[in-house]
Amino acid sequence: MAEAAAKKLPNIVINERLCKGCSICVDFCPTNVLEIRGSVVAVKDLAACTRCQLCDLRCPDFAIQVFD
Ligand code: SF4
Ligand code: SF4
């Protein structure tokens, strides 16, 4: 059971209406999961996400959330 849970990818939810593309979350992400595409943030490498929640905590606009 634990092994199956460890392999499950996190779910990163971006609210594009709230995101202003400031790049704070991109800069704080320790494993380079995120990037700016156009004027909003996007996920470029979901498998690298460690669920550390830094993006979620640092976003000033509540535009990104990370769920297990
Ligand atoms: S910190 Fe928030 S507003 Fe800024 S790019 Fe990331 S999700 Fe968008
Ligand atoms: S939870 Fe952590 S590792 Fe995952 S995208 Fe956010 S900052 Fe990056």
C-alpha cells in the first residue's frame, strides 16, 4: 500500500484567473516543476514535485494549490 501511494503523482491545481505570472512559485520550487507559459504558471515536470507546498505557501494570489 505504501509503495503504491508513493508512486501516485500529486495534483497541482492552477487557477489561471488568479495567477498573474509573477514567477514567485517558479523561483521557490526546489525541483524545477513549474514554468511561466504566456502570462500564467504551468506545470512542466509533475513527476519532480515533492509536495513541499512552497509554491502554494508563497503565492500571494492563492492561485496554486498542491494536493496529494
Ligand atoms: S506565485 Fe502565484 S501568481 Fe505568481 S506565478 Fe505562481 S501561481 Fe501565479
Ligand atoms: S509543491 Fe514544492 S516541489 Fe511541488 S511544485 Fe510546489 S514548490 Fe515545487
